[in-house]
Amino acid sequence: MMDKSTYLATVPSEIYERRHERFVVKRPASLLTISNGLGGISERRATLIDISIAGAGLDVSVIFGLPEHYYLRIDGLPNRIGCAEVHRSGNRVGVKFLATIDEALIHKIIRADYLKGR
């Protein structure tokens, strides 16, 4: 007896693997890292490419020496969001948030991006 599924049933798709809706934005941001021994905070410039309540995609200006855990600060917002890196490709970084962020914050980010005409 033949299996009723097709070969397409086994093709991985980002659409079905993501749990949360992603929103495409282009917002300036910073990655804040804490030095060894809590010696200080360093900051790197980045661009927020997309975001969901559970993670984000970033374009980072300088990848060299970037640890796997850091804080994301989006320009114009007071929040610092704890991040764990899940993948890195060139200057692109994908992170998941240590705790999901509030939907009100997502709406603020999207609204500000829209009002800037991006």
C-alpha cells in the first residue's frame, strides 16, 4: 500500500517552522555586551531587520568578537532585550529572546518604523 503523503510533505519550510509572526522592519539598534569579569559594557551598532515576540534578525556592523549572548537596544526605546544567538551568516545574526516580549512593544516598533516611511 502506498503512502498518501507527497514528497512535498517532507520539504522543510520556514513558514511552518516558525511559531510567531515576523514583521519586517529597518530600525537602528545596538548590541550591548558585558565584558569578562563584569568590567564594563561595550556597544556595537546594528540594524534590526525583522522581529517577532520571540526573536529577531539583525545586520551587525562588526561581527568579530561578538559573544553568543547580549542585549538588544532599539534606538528610541528604553528597553534592553536579552538575546541568545541561534545563527550567524556573514554580518547577519538571528537571535531568540531570553523571554518573549510584550505585543505592545512589537506594535511600538512597527508603528515607529511605519511612521518613518520605511
